[in-house]
Amino acid sequence: MSERILMKNVTKKYGDFYANNEITFSLQDAEIHAIIGENGAGKTTLMRILYGLEEQTSGSLYVNGKPVRFSSPTEAIKRGIGMVHQHFMLFPHLTVAENIVIGHEPSSAGLFNRKKAVSQVKELAASYKMTIDPTKKVKHCSVGEQQRIEILKVLYQGAETIILDEPTAVLTPHEVKGLMDTLKLLATSGKSIIIITHKLKEVMACANRITVLRNGEVTGSRHVDETSEDELATLMVGRDLKEVPPRAAQNGATHLEVKNVVVGEKGEKPTLHHVSLQVKQGEIVGIAGVSGNGQSELIQAITGLIPIESGDVTMDGESVNELTVYERRQKGISHIPEDRYQWGIAKSASVAENALMGYQYIDAYQSVRGVINRRRFRPLVTKWIEQFAIKTNSLQQQIDQLSGGNIQKLVVARELGHESSFLIAAEPTRGVDIGAMERIHEALIERRNEGASILLVSSELSEIRTLSDRIVVMFEGKIVGELSRDEATEEKISILMAGGTVHA
């Protein structure tokens, strides 16, 4: 097996900050090599250098034994390197085939040959056993389908080396398995794969080798059959992970109740169909389900972001149906949103300004003229940054300059900081590393033990099972099952998520 990629003593500096420091990394032919590490460890920066989105400050890069230095992705693509980004770069109003061939369109008599494009994409997908409809509009494709489109796009461009940045962050368990099968097939066919991730179970299931980064440096490189999840976790965070905190016994009264709630336009199939559930004080209720089965609409109905057609949402027995989003937050609802970019932050605002959101109404942080007293607020934000290890240059840094995981940690810290009586935690650890996941899980259990009511929505079954006291499963806008903590095996949850029936 020959060496396809070699990055030797690669360093990337931003001012005095070392994003990568003397990193050496190699990739063999037909190999799946995972790069793991905490948020801000330097994983994505290293791969951006390989893909030509960044230029190294020093160090050497070799492709098939020849020295190269890329100043653009076009140069990397010409050398057979493609990258599938964490946030897909597709045109929603174009078809699957049009997205895949864009920039390299087949033509006849100088015009785009749509029929040939469809045929080529169909043949390419079939050769790698990927199920996709070339004529389907991307806006109608699932997240898993969109990822397959991105992979096919780089294959169509002739990529022999494929970089995938957090490829399973937004996939369902079934889609994750499909992706792992696809990657193994690509490697068998001679492609070389680099996966940037933090999910150790998936790494152990598909990678041949694993390189661990921490604070911009390599802390270890292992063959998969010579390591374990525990060793990799220690290499990532620099210490042994703690156990999940013990759960205090609780017997609280019902705090939030959803009664027969229906959401959906008149004459159409409801997105929520007579949904009922309760969350008690000192309880975490987990909602499991494949994305798009009503979880988002349920969250929005509870928080007031969308109206409900019928039914009732109550807190401590009082209806909140007529309350605004602001009034519901004043009544004690905090919300970690499932999409941090759409619902959680203002991208052009600073770290401090985003941390302030929701706190501008609190008297303790206002001056006599109603202006926010940032001096009083700063110690609280500094505490969050330390507690959740949020990597930022300063409180004035524009928030969209932070990594996705660090943005997520700030949003979680902000919403937990309200110490509200009811918390909706939707995908609370999406895109964060194992160390941050540990801190977030610990914080959620602590809030539960203090008597808060928590509604947890997560596509990670391990997270649902680790944190929840009870688990309800949604399918096609309905609650199709409820399981106690002891009953909730992964198999039972998966059956309910697919619309099946679990027998006692």
C-alpha cells in the first residue's frame, strides 16, 4: 500500500495563535483515516490546508510523493482531492443531477445535455450502490440524500481522496449505517477517505487508522485494532472522562403538559396529530425519532414560535397558548434550539452580544437608563467560557468566526444560565466533542437534580438513553410509544422510530 498524502511538519499561525503546530499526517491508498479531537483542536484547519482553502505557514505537503502547495480548492481538485463540508453547499432549486455536474456539465452542440447528465449520475450512483433520484429537486431531499449528493459530486469531479467534515453530525442512526457502508465500499474500490469527527463508536467501526489532535498538535496516532474508545477519549481531552452524575430521586408534580395538540394547515395532513405528553419537576423526558417526524413542530408549539390549531399547552396547570415567545420565556421556558445558526445566534454580532440574548430584560444587568451594563455581565460570560471550555479570542470576536462546536457550547451555557424551571434541550451536543458532551450532560443532570423539568430532543440514541427518565418516540407527527428508562433498549426505540410495534 503506497502513501497517497503526506503532510509533514505543517504549521498554521494566526498572529501568535497556533491552529496547527508541526503536524505530520499521512494517508495510504484505499485507507479510511479518521482525524479526531475536541472543538478547536485544529482538525478542520488542517484539512482546509489540504483542500486549498488555507495555506500553511510552514511545512510540506506531498500528493503521490510529489511536493505541492495549494492556493485554492481548484488546485486540490486537479490533484484528485475533494471535500464534503459539514454544512452542505448545494443549490436547493436545482435537481440532484444538476448539482452533481455543475461546473463540469455534459453538453451537446454547446448546450447543457440534461439527459446525459441524468444518465451519468445514475450510472455513478449505481457503481457505488448509492440510492438517489437524479431528477429530484434538492429541496425535497433528506439530509442523508443531500450528503450522498455531495459525495457523488466530488466523485464526479474525479476525486481519489475524499475529506468528510463531521459527516454524521446531522444523520439518523439508519443514515449513519448507510454512510459507513458507502465509505467502506469507496475504500474497497481504491479511494482514500479522511473523516473529521468526534464520534468514537463510528471511528472504531469504519476507520483503519486514527490520528488524535489536541490544541493544534498530534497527541497520538493508532491503528484501529491497537486502541480503544477509552484510550482515544483520553488522548482527545488529556484526562480520563468522568461518570455521568448520579440521579437524585424525584417525585415532582407535572410542570408542563401538552394536551391533544394539533399543528398543520387546514386540509393537509397535520405535522402534529393529537400529541399529548407531560414533563414533571425534576424529570428529563427524551423524545426520540427520525428527523422530520414532528419533533421540531412540537418544540415550536411549546415555545410559541408557531400557532397550534387545537389542543393546549399548560405550565403548572395554566394555559400558555395565548402568550408570546417573550412571555413564555418570562414564565420560565429556556430553549437550546436544534439549529444554532437559525434560532440560536446573530451571526454578525459578537460573542458578548450573543451571550446577552435574553438577559437584557433582567434588572441586575441594566443601568438606571435601561442600557445593558456589560461590566456586570462580563464575569458571568467569562465563567461560562471557562466552565464549557469555549475557545474564543475575546468577547468582542464575531461569533461566526468560532467553530460550530464552540458556538453550540455558548448557546447551551446561555440557556442553562437562565436557571429556568423548564428547559427544552434540542440536539444539545450537536457538533461538540466528547469533552464538551461530558460537561453538557453533567450540567443537564445537575439542573434535573435541582428540580428543573427538561424536554430533551436528540437524534443520538445513546444520549437519549443516558439522560432520560422516560422516553417517548415520535413517528409521522404522533407519539407512537413511551418507554421507561429501564425498558428503553436501543432495539425497542429503533423499532418505534421506524413505525413498528414493540410487544411487551
